[in-house]
Amino acid sequence: MGASDLRGVTNDAFSAYYKQQLGLTDQEWSALEACLRSPLPVTWRFSGNDERAISLRASMEQSLLPLLNEQPTSLPWYPDRLGWQFGVSRAWLRGKDRPGEGPEGPEAAAAAAPRSTSIKAFHAWLLRESSLGNLQRQEAVSMVPPLLLDVRPGMAVLDMCASPGSKAQQILEMLAAPARIANTDAAARAPVRSLDEARGLLVANDADVKRCQLLASRAARLHSPSLVVTSHDARLFPEAVGEGAAAAPPP
């Protein structure tokens, strides 16, 4: 049974329970259920905000996208069209999601046929550029918090649950190159800093040491001097001690 088949499985007890708990009408529950059954789309963003990222995006738009029947789209709220979404599941993109008796829909119709050569080439491009660190396979919801924080050089950011590190890498890039994130005419004319010129600090914490190792491994490709990785219970995270202030007594 594939992913498409699993999305078609029904459970009347589940539906009745949550419909009652949430106080939903039949129409509201149908809309919620359809959303729950929809697979997450493939999303990514181009690393950094410099001319190299802009150039790679332009190369994708000119060389790869015209060959695809199903078109990825840029996320309208991500600056400089550097965040993208492809409305198919990861399993479908890998050629492992085939419809069975599940609900019909655009993805089911697309998955009914074998992957085209252009889709295989696009998938290979995603894997290659991701391994090189030129783009990040990151869920759209994960891209939002750093943008809302409006991170700028000189800021100190504390991420209490940082692994696997997608947001941490995005924050490090913003510490180095906030001009393009600002997405203004004045910012577009401003010089873009490199990661070597980053100012500010990101303390990326996770309670699990193994997850910290994953975080450090992913962030290492940026070679940023602004990163400090810690492993501590976020509920008991030590308070920062300001310059010249007396150190807190030991517990």
C-alpha cells in the first residue's frame, strides 16, 4: 500500500470524535479532512541572498522550468523569489508515490504516469544543489520565523530547539546579508555581505546531543563565525550575563 492509498483510508470513529470535539459543521470538517489528507509539497529556498543565489534561481527558471509540465512556483512572501514550492509530494518526486484506490486529485492524475525525463532531471538537480549547499530543502512554515524576526547584523538570536538546523542556517545567512531580506529598493542597491563578514550571534541549542551533531554538521558548510551550538534543557537554559555583570552563583 503506497502513500496515495493510505491517504484514502477512512476512519469513521476518528472523524466523528474530532468533528464533535472541534464543533465543526459537515462542510468545515470536509475541508479540514481534505487538508489533512493532502501531502506536504516539496519546498526549498536558495541559500544566501547574494548574486550567486539570484543567478542560480535565474538558471533554474530559464533552463529547467520550461521543460516541466507541472510548474513549481515561488513563495509570494519570500524575498527576491528565493523560496519555492512544487505542489507534489516528496514520494511522487522520487517516483515512489503511485495512486491506488485513494481519492482522485491533481497529484493522483500526475502520479498515474511514470516520471518524465524532465522530472528526473529536476529531482537530480535538487539533490545536487542541496548537497553542494546552494539550496536548502526546507518546509515553508520553517522559513517564516526568521523573516518575522527580521534578523539583522549585530543581533543576538537564541534558538532553543534548533535541530536539524534549517532555520539556523537561514538566520546565519540573514546575519550576513540582511539587505536582500529587507527587500527594499535601497536594500537592493546596497552591497551584500558575505558570511565571513557576518556580525551578530546565533546560539543554536538542542537538548539532544545527537541532534546537536546533526545541526553542527549542516551549519558547518556556511563557515559562519556567528554560530554557537549548545546542548541544554531549554527550560533551564542559563541566563546571559552582560559585560561587566557579576556571574550568577552556581546552583
